[in-house]
Amino acid sequence: MKLYEFDIDQSKKRLNKKGSDNPSNSEIASEFVRDNRNAMLSQTDWWASSDLTMTAEQTAYRKALRDLPATASPELDSDGNLTGVTWPTKPE
């Protein structure tokens, strides 16, 4: 996955607000992964409504997203590509 300059700049700004003045590529990649993971979880929050029952696939997908920071080793290569992350596949 290619990170564009905008993505990198946004991650740097968030890290600067958290006190990291000169974030490494690894920190930038991790911040990008966290932000995208959070957005993906938010998009599926409705699955967990009290009047719905999640399928096993939906439950596994959300668990894989929550576990992503522990299971990934995000890095940016010299071309700005995100490596070290295997995104779970969203069930239909």
C-alpha cells in the first residue's frame, strides 16, 4: 500500500501533537495503521448493535483489526510503501 505525502504529513502532525518532534518512518507507519484500523472498526460498529447478531466472520474480522497493532510490524520503504502489515479481509 502506497502512502501519499498527505498521509505521511497527517501522521507526522498527529505524532507531533503526541510529543514526537522527529518521528521515524516506523512511527509514521504505525500511526497510519492505527488511524486506518480505527476507521475500519468504526465502519463496522453497527454490526455489534444490540438488535443484530454478528456472524463468525464479522467477529473474526473485528478481532483481527483490534489485534493488528500486536500482529503487524509497519514500516515505510524508500518509496513510501507500507510494509509489514497484512490487513484482514472484510466479510460481505
